[in-house]
Amino acid sequence: MTIKDRVIAIIAEQAVLDPSDVTLDSTLDSLGIDSLGLVESIFAIEEAFDITVPFNANEPEKSDFDISSVATIIAGIERLVAEQSS
């Protein structure tokens, strides 16, 4: 399973949706994921990939991690995984 597929599966689980309902253009808002769901998604992603996501739930606008869409989240996770393995 690719990073993209795993991230989509985690987000779909949080949103209680089928992974096929989650598109790269989806926003967490459009999927019905609130701030608590976002935090749970980040924890699940960190666990799945054994990485630390630079995201502060208390100050999301100051985080060095773009959560504006599913595509930006996947890109950020891919970058973190690549950095970790180098």
C-alpha cells in the first residue's frame, strides 16, 4: 500500500467514509472532520508511518504542515517519510 493509499484510508476512517469518497481535492472540513478528528488523524498517521508531524492543534496556522487538502497532507507525509529514511 502506498503512502497516499494509507493516508486516504486513515482520513476515510476518521470521516466514517469509504476511501473512494476521499479525493485529493477534499478538505477535512468537506469530509466532516472537526478539530478533534484532525488530531486523531494526525496521531494515526504518526503511528502508521512512525514519524512526527509538525502540527500544533492549538495553533494550526503556525504549524509547518499544510492541512488545506488531502493532497497537501499526503505531500507533507511523503516529505516527512523521505526525510526520516535519509
